[in-house]
Amino acid sequence: MLHKIFRRTRTTRFGPDGAPTRLKRWAVRPEGWKAAQGYENGVVVESGGRMLFIAGQIAWDQNQKLVGKGNMAEQFIQALDNVLVVVDEAGGRPEEIVRMTVYVTDKKAYLEATREIGAAWRKRLGKHYPAMALVQVADLLEEHALVEIEATAVIG
């Protein structure tokens, strides 16, 4: 079954702004599907790299103080920066993130902040989009946290 799925899809190699990558990765874009906006439906990574599982990151600064109270964009950007710090610390690069799940407490606030979030994303990750999901949740563990991001990277 998996073989059939891959035969019916077209894959394209990607990297930020077309730059060469250390790993062979392909975005899976099923033929006939509308292009995904800001994420990929699937990502294939050739084995040989180290897998990094990044715990949910919220908008804490380095002293574990929440920044951007009440501001979805500011919290998203700080949480994303925290993910990128973990990737860097493990010896990886932003384009090696292959999966990301974003949990938000207010989908409407997220949608209203997408312009600012998108600009920050492009500044940090260029045109690299991992397989992603956005999930609205009732609450997060940290008081006043609006967003939490967890991710997986394959570092090669």
C-alpha cells in the first residue's frame, strides 16, 4: 500500500531558498492536490541522520520567564526561537526540522497574527516548511501561555 502511495505522488527536493542540504529530504505533494500553504503534507527523509525529538516549547526566555503575555505573535516567535535553539544545540540546522505540531489556546488569535508570524518564520526558516499540524487546545500547563510548539528534526 505504501509503495502505491509513493508511486502516485511526485516528490521534490527542498531546502531553504534552494540551498543544498546535508540530508536527502523530499516534500510529498500528491498529484492533483492543491498546494499546501505554510506546511508540507508529508516529508520523506532518507535514513542516516540522527533524530532529535524536541519537547513542547513555549514562550519562555532563557530564565524561564514567559514573554509576550496576551500576545499570540510574540509568544509564537519566542516558542519557535526556542525550538531553533534546541536544534542548534544538538548540532542541527533549521531546515532539518521535518515535523512540527503547534498547539494554540485561541485559533482566532493565531489567525489574526499570521502575517507577523509568517514574516518571522521566513526570516528564520526561509521557505522551509516541515510537515505540520495546528491544534487548538483548551489550555496549556503554563499560566498565560498561548502557544506551544513541539518538533522533530533529522540531523545529518
